[in-house]
Amino acid sequence: MVWPILLVVLSLVTYCQPVWAEGEQHSLLSDVSYFHEDPNSPLSLQQVRQRFQSGQVQYPKQNFLSLGISEQATWIRLEVQNTTGEPQFQRLNAAQPWVDHLSVYLMNDSGLLKEWHSGDSLVADSHLLAGVGFVFDMTIPPGESDILIRGQSLDPLTLPIALLDSYQSRTLDSQIHVTSGIVYGVLLALVGFNLVLYSSLKQLDALLYSIYISCFIIVNLSYNGYGFAWFYPNSLFIANHLTLIFMIFHGVSGLVFVSNFLEIRTRTPKLHLGLNIYNALGIIAMVVLISFQQHLLATALAFRFLSLTTVIMILLGIWNLGKTKDAWYFLGAVVCSMLGLLITTLSVWGMLPYNYYSYNGAVFGVVFEAIILAVIVAYRLKAVEQKRATAEYLAAYDPLTNLFNRRSLMSAGTKLIHFADQSKKPLSFVMMDIDHFKVVNDTYGHQVGDQALIHIANLLRSNTRATDTLSRWGGEEMVILLPNTNASQALAYTEHLRLTIAQTPLIHEGQEIEITASFGIATRKKSETLDELYQRADKQLYLAKRQGRNRVEPAFEK
């Protein structure tokens, strides 16, 4: 199961090549520049144009602008040249879904041609394209034009500028949506798989892991615009705060999972208490900042809390190396997540070049982390299930002979009694005792005595039907339940079994050790219980032993 998922994730990295580079060869976009507006002196549109014309601006190295977290607004100028002589339809990809205020102006020498206003400070509108961001359809007239963009946000101001024609925009959208479908499909499959494991095996690791990944899915749906566009388009409070809240919950659920996975709660209670306090402080701080509408501080808290939490998880993994099973694998999984989160955070803050891969570093990192952790959890639960199955087996079977123990025989016998009552079929109870077993033990030792028991059990198995039930009753006594077998059939079978045992000696170190057995048979009378059958067969067994052993004594119906 795991390798196909890994191949799918790796293939989507190859599939999702951004269309920017190919599109720029035919793009109408000729140059990009920007400057930051003084918060205390907002500029008019005319003043903005004059500022760009004065040259007091900056020129980005690429069209992906990631300007970090700040209250100040940024103006971007896109210089556009349409040399085709015909108006050209273009789509402007202007900003990520979390940008608060976004204004776009299309201008040329004739003046303002059209303007648009959007952002997640307003209810979701047609400009929000889930998974892509804020987009604006426009018709570029022939000649030179300017597109002015004003962006402002208390979240990271991230503006992946692209001017695309219809083919490029469709290609980009399909790549993003296919990628999202694969990523969410993998993550939801892992969540569902572990919920099934939890519901069937009741292992807390699987449940906590599912909650951890679910929180990340909610964060990802939120900051990629799917939540705002599809689930809460009219709720500005949820749109502005859901990502931050679940970033905290993602970190908290991660530490809770780690604490249980690495057995920190039981091995180091003080450390476990410290982690709980850290989690509580993160939640309380976020609640306080949101309550007092300190969105900028809440954003900084969410990013720093999640980054620090990932570092703590790595340190816990290192600290538990050699102390906890699978600590190396856990450490590798968390490192994947940390590197991905670090790359995304630094690119969003503008400290790394912003592109498709850096922006989605956290997604790819968590997917790989989720797959590795899912494998570890699955193997752990498999081991638990194997232990449980072994315990159940040992509770039902005699560990030496691998025959049913007495309790299992009573359970199976009760069912056979019920079946005999319904079907009106006979049932016979055979009680067997190895003759002079104490002599074998005293002469050859208890190890050979054990071998003798195993030898007899193997003979019984090879000379019974699939419907018959074998049991080690205790010591050297064994029981055979023969369904659909009357008294004469039971006698013929048991006599054959007696001869087989007598004629098949145990071979020990090249020496033949002859073994015989005595048998008592009771065939069920009408409404007779299993215990009553046992008492009659046991009585016949002792009769066989008193009469010289190595014989069968049936108890015929009267």
C-alpha cells in the first residue's frame, strides 16, 4: 500500500511544473516594479503613477512577490505591451487567498480603463479561485498599458504575479487542482485508514495521528482558499482566523500524538506536563489575541508556534533515540515536515525565493511525514494485533500439543450438543489416557515425556476427521468429540486409533519407545449434557485401565 502512495506523491511533483516560464515567452508583461506606501500618507492613484514614473521603486528578481508580514500597503506596477494590434484577453493572478485588501487598476494613456476590488476582508466573490488565489479577467488594449495593484494584509503579503492567456490559465488550474486532489486524497485515505485501525483495535496512536493530519488538512483547505470559496464565503471572521486557529491546533495535536507515540507520559511525567503547559499557553495566547483583534500578532504567533513545535518534535525524537521503538523512523518523518514547513514559512516571509515548490513545501513535507508515520503506526498496530492473536491462541490451545485446552473443548462441545439436538444426530465422547506415562517420565526424563505427548497429539490429528474436536484434557489425558458418530462407529474408530498408537512407537535418539493408551467411550443419549457424557466416558476409561490397559471400553446405550 505504501509504495504506490509514494510513487503518486513523487509523480505529482513532476506533473506540477508551473506554467510561468513557458507563459512568459508569449506574455504581454514586460516589466514589474513595486514600492511600499507610507501607512500615514496614503496615495491617490495619480500620485502612485507619478511615483512609478519617478523611478523611486524596486524591481523584483522574479514575478513572485513575497513581502512578509507587515501592516503597510504595497503598490505593484505591471508594464504591459500588446503588439498584436488586437485586444487580448488575459487573466491576472494577483494574490494568495489570504490577502486582506486587493485593488487592481487597468490604465493606459487614455486614463483608467477599469478597476477591481477584492480580498478576504470582503465576502468571497468571483475573483477568488480556490487553490489559485485572487484572479482578474481583463482585456488588454493594443499598445502600452499599466496594471497597478495595491495589496495590504495583516497576514503574509504574498503576490504570485502572472498574466496568462486562456490556455496558460487552464493549464495552471488543472495542474493545481489535480495536485490538490491527489494530496487531499492521500491525506484523507491515511486519516480514514487510521480511524479504521482505531475503531477495530482501540489503539490511541491511530486516533491521535488522524486528528493531527486532519488539522493540517483544515489548515491547507483554509489558506488555499477552498474553505472561503466553498464552505464559509460570507463569514469574514472564519476566513480571517480559521487558518491561524488550526495552525495552533495542528501543533498541539502533533505534540499530543508525539507524547503518546514516544511514551513520554509514562516514562517522563514532568516532561509530559511541560508539553501540556506549552500547548495550553499556545491556545490561550491565540484566543486572547483574536479576542482583542490583534491579527498581526496572532499571525506571528501561529507561524512561530508551529515552527517551534516542529523543532520540539525533532528534539523529542532525538532524545528518544535508543529509548523508544521506531524513534529513528519518527525522527525522519518529522524532519520531512520541518523542512517543508521551514521552506514554506521562509518563502512566505520573503526570505527564500517564492515559487510553486517553496510555497507548497509544507504540503509535500507533511505528505511524506504522514506516509512514514502511517507506516510506523500500522506496523505497531500489527504487532499489537499479533500479540493479541497470540494471547487468544494461548488462551484457547494447549501450548505443548497445540490441541484445544479444556475450556475450549467445553465451548466447542456445547455447540456440538446444540447441533446434535437440532439435527437429531448422534455424538460420541472419547476419553483417552496414556498407559504408564509416569514410567516414561521416570525412565527417560520429562523432556521425552513431553515428546511422547506431542507424538500422541500428532497421531490423533492424522487419524481424525476435520469435523472432530481434539483436546488435551489435562496431564496425559486427551478427549475426542465425534459428531454424527454412533456407538458402533465410535468403537470402530477408537479401536483403530488404539492399534495405530500401539504400532507407532516414539523414536528417541534411535531408540523405539512403545506407547499404548486406554480409552473410554460414551455415546450421547437423549438430552444428555456434555458434563454427563464426560462422566460416563471417564468411568469407562478407568474400567479399561483396571482391566489391563491398552483397550477400549465403550458405554453402549441401554
